[in-house]
Amino acid sequence: MSFFNKALASLGLGAAKVDTKLHNDKFMIGEEVKGVIEISGGNVEQPIDEIYLSVVTTYIKEADDKKYTQTSVIGKFRVLEKLTIAPNEKREVPFSFSLPFDTPITIGKTRVWIHTGLDIKNAIDPTDKDFITVEPSPLVQSVFQAAQDLGFKLREAECIEAPRYLRGKLPFVQEFEFIPTSGEFRGKLDELEIVFLPKTESALDVLMQIDRKAKGLSSLFAEALEMDESNVRLSITTQDIPSMKAKLFDVIKRYS
């Protein structure tokens, strides 16, 4: 019977199970994620080589004029090594880690979750998946508020494959697409696209693509060749928050 149980456990039947319980499900980048992993033993004793947590999201990749959804691990954290779980045993493993600075904000189509895995040899590894809400940092929120105050409305936000010149540790960037619905830039711009490149908790680079609205034949020709777009890179810190609206206005005005 023991051999039969081990065979079933290797197929995931009667094997150990895992359930992660977070102390909170809303975070800002850099904030500490705390919780406990509950492990329930199965029908047989099982050695666990590793317990790990991963912060995961998806992004859109384009190839051959088609769009594909890809999964990306933003950060992986080892919680514990070498643990043996006895039949029907209950174990709790506390954990704590900082949410990586390049974790995308859960807005628009973006979803982020914590994936829990137990590494068990010769068996199907039990896993758990817990979705979290990632809120913008005060610095990012100040850019959003400044754009809104200037008459822009967020139309779309999604994670897309990063172009080669932006590709770093992660294969994607999160793009925010705004359209001018009021104010000075309505009628002058088609859209404003923003990408944040975090450097520290209090500093980041803002990449902006300012898409001018076509007017007249020359502008239409430029638009057809995508020459009506200006790409700007702006470095900001938390010290810029009080003057963020003016800072953003100056940059957009210069290239609109």
C-alpha cells in the first residue's frame, strides 16, 4: 500500500498541498509582503527540496502580426530549503520579502499574482496562486494626477514586450496611453504614451511618446511615416512632486 500511495503522490494524488495566506493583498512597489505558507501533508512522507515564492504577471508579445500572451517572473524568493512533511502533517512557514521596484501597477489589463511552489523530486510540485493589487507609488501617482490636471484621460494600460533599447532584467514594460479630452492639448495631440523606469523608491525615469495631431498635407505625410511622434526621457524624484504639473506641461508643450 505504501508503494501504491507513493506512486499516486508522484502523480499529484494524495500528495502534499500548499496554501499561501497574505497578511495584506494591496501593496506599493518596495513595500514588504508578509504572510504564511500552510503546508498540508498527503498520504505519504515527502521530502521538499525548496519552498519559493514568485511575483508573476503577463505581457503582450507580437510576432508575425499576431499577439501572444506571455508569462514573466518579476522576482523569485526562496523561503525555505530541505523540509520533510509527514503524512497528514500541518506546517506553517512565515515569509517576508520586498515587492520589486519593477512590479507593474494593477490597472487596466494588468494582473499580478504571488505564485507559491514546493519543489518535490519525482512528483508533481504543488502550487498556489494569489492575486494582489499593486498601487502606484506617490511619485507615479503625481505624474498621473498631473496628466489628469492637464486634461489627459487614461485610455489604456498594459504590459507589452519591451523594445531592444529598453530591455533590461525584464522582457516587458508597462505602457500607459492617455488621450487629451480637455485643456490646451486637446486638438493638438492624438495621444500621450508614458512608460516608467523605476530606479529607486524615490526616483524614476519617465519615457514619453508625444503624438502630435495631423494638420494639413505635410503633417499627414509625417504621420504616415510616423514622424509626428517625439520621444522624451525625463528623470524625476519625489522632490519634483509639488511641481509635477508644471514640469509635465513644459515638456509636452515643447514637443507638441
